[in-house]
Amino acid sequence: MCKRRIRFFLKGQAKEIYYELDQTLLKSFFRIKEILKNNPQYGDSIAKRLIPKLWKRIGIKRLYRCELANYWRMLYTIEGTENEIYIFVLAIMDHKEYNKLFGYKNK
């Protein structure tokens, strides 16, 4: 079995918010990053019908969610070649933003 190299990229909103994360969220982010190096599909798969239209338009077909500290979420997609797996982190957001993005009602 050939172990493919895993590469991470921050895109869009995730790239913007990354530099504003506090120490707790950064630690949580790096913990998840280490987990994803061993299992890129670790996160919860989001149903295709729930993927936001904006991301569908740019070709996102698979979307995964990981929970971070303080009820924050990280959304990512996976692409790959024969030799590498690319993990694109698309968003890092708090629970309220996550609910708004997916149209969930706050209780």
C-alpha cells in the first residue's frame, strides 16, 4: 500500500479567519489537522443536497465537517492525485454562522 502525501490549504473564509483565531481554537485546529493526516475522511460527511450553492458552483462535490473547540466548526473538501491528497479548508466558523450557512434555526 502506497502512502500518499497529505497537503493542507486554507481557502476563502478559512484563510481570512485563521489569523484571528485564539489559542484555544488554533490548538483545536492543529489537533484536527494531525488527525486528518492519518484519516482525511475523519470529519462528518455533509449530504450533497446540503452543500451551499456557492460551493457547488465552484465544483465542490464532497464536504466534511469537524468540530473544533468552543462549538466552532471547520468545513473542508478533499481532492487528490495518485501521489497526493489535498485537503482544502473552506471555512472555520462559530456555531451561529454554521447554522446560518446551512439554514438551521437557532433555538
